[in-house]
Amino acid sequence: MKLKITPVESLQGTITVPGDKSISHRAVMLGALANGKTEISNFLMGEDCLSTIKCFRAMGVDITENEGVVTVNGMGLTGLQEPKDVLDCGNSGTTTRLLLGILAGQPFFSVLTGDQSLRRRPMGRVTAPLNQMGAAFAGRQNTSLLPLAVTGGNLKAIKYKTPVASAQLKSSILLAGLFADGETMVEEPAKSRDHTERMLQRFGAQLKVDGCTTTVMGKPKLKGQKFSVPSDISSAAFFMVAAAIVPGSNVTIKGVSLNPTRNGIIEVLQKMDANISIINKQEEAGEPMGDIRIRGGTLKGTVIDGAIIPRLIDEIPVLAIAAAVAEGKTIIKDAAELRIKETDRVATTASELAKFGVDVQEQPDGMIIEGGKPMSGAVCQSHGDHRIAMAMAVAGMVASGETVVQDAEIINISFPGFDKTLKMLINN
């Protein structure tokens, strides 16, 4: 599928973006491990989260969807069944890494695989601590690449210092800790997103958080829940940036997750002089949320680095578009983690931006962007990465001529209906 974009005069209107991907994944996983029924509304019916559902169905969990509500009939901590076939995680790194933690605690054999992109993504960072806990793995390149075979059960609690701030790594260890006797402790060098901690507490786990250290008590009795998933700030980010860079725009995005470990993009856009306000603040599923209003204006370059990086790691491709439009230089650094996402997002963002005539210099851990120069439409590749595809669509809104994003169907990974939402804001 090709997505064609032409320059936009302004974006106007109120929209709702899909449910948060991170929270949707975790809701299914903990719902499956809980006793009783979990009902999830505003669940993200994107391909990544559907991969999670598919994997748990393959382990005997009854999961249904009716009128936008996903119902998970929990099996309890000891109820999962050995899958009869290989578990296919599709394109989803979250499904894979968190599921490895859960499978580490199961007294059966299982095998995980994924699509071509996922089979290139490193898993050794996760399998190493899980192996310390007692799980056994077999796989390519010394158990660092899919397909991976897992033999779990009889886990012991550990204290583990992670080499990087990674929510997926932390979550995998904490989920494995549910099946170990005693306390499992994870210490990070900086605080990564905390959706797992919030949801574990909601489901009834005993959890302690002290700065960058999280401790979970093993063998809890989790209880099914009923809640609505806030809208995903990572999906909202594309329209936040689009509204900020298209003059005369006035866009409100309703019910967006404002989790403090995820809201770095708001801080950065404000630092770039974007006109952003937050209204109607509330809480849902233990998560803060609210409506984000953005108006078009003139942005200025900035530096994006340090402790804020884990809070906006997925938003850097679209922030690079804001940087290209902003007056002056923007420096993005300390973001080497981008190189092991669905693609090498440092390289793909830089190479695609250059097609628009943007002065961008790729760095080992980020990029330097000289902004404020006119952009020309380009033919872009998605590289099989949903966030690259949407970021380049945003660039096309302010580039002269036509922009074409090739293989744009990958957007359905996280944002089904992206093109319809865009057209609605253009036509208002």
C-alpha cells in the first residue's frame, strides 16, 4: 500500500487515537495469569497486540472480542498449557520479550518466533537474567536471536542490575518473578516506562518501587480486572507534531495516556516553543490521562538527551520531523537504543529525512538536524517500520509537492485507521 501526502493548509478538529499499545499487551498477559475475568475496553486491535492474543490462545486461554471489548478468562499463575505449535510473535518485540519472562516460569517446553524483522532483533539481554533465574533457552547466536526454545519452571528470585533502562527487559524479569519464591529485584540506570508496575499493582501483586529499583513478590494471587485503556501517546505523537508544524492548526487529542515515564515528547515540544495545553486530566487503569490540545506555530531547535530519552524513545522519528521544520539546530544523542528497534531507527530516520532535502548528520547514538530549510516531497520507504512510515507522512504535510510512503500497510501494527484520521483533520 502507498500512502500519498500533499502539503496541508491546516489541521483542524478533535480526534481519538487507538488505545495504548504497551498497556494493551500487558492487560492481556496479566489477565491470562489472573483468576477470573478481565474486561478491556479501548484495546488496541493492532497487529502487535493481536500477536499477543494469538500466543495466549495457543496456551489455552479463552479470549474474546465483542463490540470493542476484549475479555480474557484468566487461567491463574499455573493454568497455562503447553502450546502444540510454535508461538508466532509477528513483528512485536514487546510480545516476545515479556512472553519470554512468563514462559520462563512455565513447567513446559515452548518455542517463539516472529517475522523477518523480529528475528533480527536481539534477545540475549532478556535471556541472560532469565537463565540466571533457572530457565533454559536454545536458539540462534547463543540464544540471542529468534527462534528461541524455552524450558521453564522452578525459578529462583534474583537481584539484577540492567545494563540499560529498558521497560521490556525490566518487565520480562518482573513477570518471571511472579513464578519465583521470594522477592525479585530489578535496578535500572534510569527509570524506564512503568506500565508493568502499575498494572501488576492493579491486578493485586505485591510490588515495591524505590527510585529506579522495583521489587516484586513471587506467587501472588492475581485477580481479574475491568478497565479502559487510555489512548496511546506514541500514536498521538504524530498528530501532535503535525499540528505543531502546520501553521494555523488547532487539534485536540482526547483521552491520551500522560504516564510520567512516557510524556517526554510533551516536554520536548514545549521546549521547542510548541503551543500545547493539557485539559480534562483524570485517571484510568491506574494511569493518568487527559486531552492534549496543539496549535500550529514556529518551533525552535533544541537538545534531546540524557534521562528524558527512555521517556520518548519511540517518538524520536517524529520529533526529528519537528526538528527539520524548527529554526536552528537540534541535537539528539544518548539514543543508541534506537538502533535495535523494528529497524535501525537512527539510520532509517536520517536516510529518509535526507530525501526531503533536510541537512541531517547521523551519529552513533542519534543525529544532528539543521532545521528551518524548505522541504521537498519525496518517495519514502517504510523499511517495515510503522513509526518510520507515519513520521514520513507527517513530513509530507509540510514538504512541497507530493510525498509517497511505500509499504505503508505496516502502519496497522500500531495505528489502524491512521490515514482516515489524517483525512478527517485535513477536511474539517
